[in-house]
Amino acid sequence: MTKVEPAPRRQDSRVGDYELLDKVGQGGMGRVFKARHVRTGEIVAVKLATRAVLNDPAMSRRFEQKYELASTLNHPNLVKVLAAGRHGELPYLVMEFIDGPTLSQHLINQTTLREHTAFSVLLPIADALTYLHSRKIVHRDIKPGNILMTSTGKVKLADLGLVKNLSSASKLTRSRVALGTLQFVSPEQFDDASAADVRCDVYSFAATFYYALTGAYPFGKGTMLQTMQHKLKNDFTAPIQRQPNMRAAVDAALRLAMHADPKCRPASIEEFVAYLTGWKPIPTGTTLPGEISKPPKVLAARSNVERRKAARHEVEFQGTCRPVPDVRTARWESTIMDVSRTGVAVLLKRRFEPASLLELSFSIKPDDSAVTHLARVRWTRPATDGAWLHGCEFVNAMEDSDLDTFFIDLLDRTKMQ
């Protein structure tokens, strides 16, 4: 169990140029405080190393490496590291402050996330992981406690304290040393964390997705030894047994990604998400781990009445879209043909399969900033000149007031069915 250290004494409530306001978190390597810059008033998070870091050269070096590595990264779904320094003997990091709960805290009251909501929360994290992996960086500690949710609905991946830079000659992880969090870490990290590659992040991300959708740990709440035995034997309940309304593609992708053998998992976050969204089918004949004790009882599918009854507005303005995630950042030109509070109809020169997740970006006027929404393809129809019309449902529905604000000058009601 992590030893809880007291907050700095009152006379030590200033660290560098920052006044510590409240303690907001504690980990094995440091305590995290909400803090304020004494001159600018900027609110930030300060992570102050624990005494244990000073007594372990490898941990001390990893704390310093966190700033060296994180300061070079720039992604909207990664917590930004702003500065570093020392408070006496203790090193500290200054990071952007996130004004919302962790996913773990959110699930205490919410228990589980609906599938669409889980995709909305976690696919941006997949984008951040794809970004890290493209730079040969492995996170190695993906879990609900390291996913932060802002008050404006954005999500950020935090804590690069266990990162492994595959392109670095640094040997910070000693052979045969385990790193990570018991419930979400891949089994190979317990055997030898120094040998872990991007597939350990695929495993932990899938276990996090499993927990968010089902509210249960995949391998139960036993001892470390019991949990490891379950992991190595692929002994877990298939997620569709816990959530019978889960799409088969989601169930299969999660099970495959939590395979004990990393060679059997999707080779990348991109491939995992392609399976997860149904954009790419899992090869025929693939043996999936996870126990299904009885055929899942499929509940009645959610009605599409909300999309059909929502006021739909006929429009025609240009935008772009891309499948999520896509490290290539390739975007397709698109035309928004109608919009409602719950979704849009999008005209494209290519066809995306139903259940595909798309990031839609469009501007109402040429000089406006782009509006971005995450949406799932519900249906497709052939259009003229080789184009395809896609009916898409927003992962997060717009408020009526937002719709009025964005489109009041451009839209006319339509009788489209």
C-alpha cells in the first residue's frame, strides 16, 4: 500500500513560484497539489516527489525523465507538463490543472458508461496513445485513475511516470521488475516490464474499456497471485455476459486485446479500435479468450425514435472527417447535408461501414473556427457521382440551445424523413 505523506507544512506551502492550495492526489512517486502562480495567478497542478524517490536512483531518474520526455509532447488529449524544478532536495513538475474527476472517480457514482459514452470518453485517449506510440513511447500505466475528465467534456491521459521510450538507450526499468497497476497491467509487465512494447498498452486500454462498460474488474478482486493466475490462463468473464446489449464487435475486440499472449492481441491501438468499432472484422477462425457460460440474452435494441423525431435542418456546408483514431491524420472532404440535435447526414466520396466512429469537423462560416463532433455511422446510401450518404449519430447529443446558436441564421426546417 502506498504510504500517504502529509502535505507540506504551512511554511512550506510555496514550491518554486507556486502557492500550494489543495492536495488533489497521491501516487507512488509523488503528491499532486492544486497550485497558483504567485505572480500571474495561473492555476496549475504541482507534482512534488516523495522522499522514496530520493532513496531510489532509478525512481529519481524516472521522475526527471518524465519532464524531459513530456515537455516535447503536444497532443490535446495528453496532460501538458509545463515546467520542472526542485523544492529543497525534492524534484517537482508543473502541469496543467484539470478541473474534473478521474474516470475512476466518475464511475463511483455512474457505475458504468453507456457504449456511446464510453466511446466518447475513451477514443480520444486512443488517439493520444496512437500519438505516443508513433513516437516510440509506451505509457505502461493506462487505467481509469489516469484518465482525467474536464468540466467542458474533454478527456486527458495523465501520468507518464512509467513511460518507456523505445528509441532511448536508457535502461531505467531493471530486468525482472514489474511496473503498472494490478487490475489493468498486462501479464508480461509482471514478468519483465523492461520487455514490454505497445501491446501492453493495448491490453491495459482494453481492460480500462471493459471496466468502464461493465463496472467490474475483468479478473476479479483477488490477491496479486490470484489475479496473475487468472490473467495467464485467460480466465475472465466475457464482457457481453455482463452487458448483454453490448455489440458483438465490442465484446470480441475487448476479449482479443486482453489475451495473455501479446502475439495474439491487436498489434496496435489503431487495429484494436478498428475491431472495436466494427470498421475491420476480426479474422475468421480467431479463438477469443474469456468465458461465456451461457449464450447472452440480447435485450431489445435502443429505439432510433430520438433521431427520427429530432428537428432536422437541411443545410449544405463543407467539412472534413476521419476514422478514429488515425495516426496518419488523413481526412476526407465531406458535405453536411442535414443536421439535428442527435446527428447529421454526411456526403462523402468513400463509404464507411455502419458502426464506424468518425470525427467530423466543419465550420458554419468560412472564417469561423471548426466545430468537431464524434459520431457513429448508423446507415449508408449510394448517392450520385460515386458518393455515399452517411447517416451519423452524435456520441454526445447537442443541446437545443447550442443548435439554435450555431445554426439560427443558416437553417430552414425540412420535411425530410
